[in-house]
Amino acid sequence: MKHSGSQRVEVSLKRTVNEILLTVRDFGIGFDPEDAVRGRGLGLISMKERLNLVGGELSIDAHPQTGTTILSRVALKAV
């Protein structure tokens, strides 16, 4: 709500046989991810680094005025 201006957010956490998927979607003002990474904030960089530590990946689908969807994916290791 702070950054997007959206009053609505969808969060989904799923486990498949091979991975865990976390999706967060808002319906706010959106943004340009490339501009955000070049900016002063550490939010997106920090999320990517944390996922890298566990072999995960982060994808961002965001465009000005259309909202944002962030997908984090972490593979499950065989025990």
C-alpha cells in the first residue's frame, strides 16, 4: 500500500513436488523495475540476494499504471 497506492493485494503460496512459489500481486500504480534497481532503494536488491542464498529466483512483472506481480521461486532439494 505504501508504494503502490493499491488497496487490494493478492498473495499466493504454493508448494509443488519440486518447488515453492510465492506470488504477490497488487493493483496499484506500478513501476519500472529497471529504474527501481538503479535507484537508492534496497528492497528489490535485498529480495533477489536472499533468494539467491537459497538457490531461488525472483521475477517482477510491473509496468506504470498497471500494478505489479512479484514471483519468487525456490527449488526443493531431495533429502
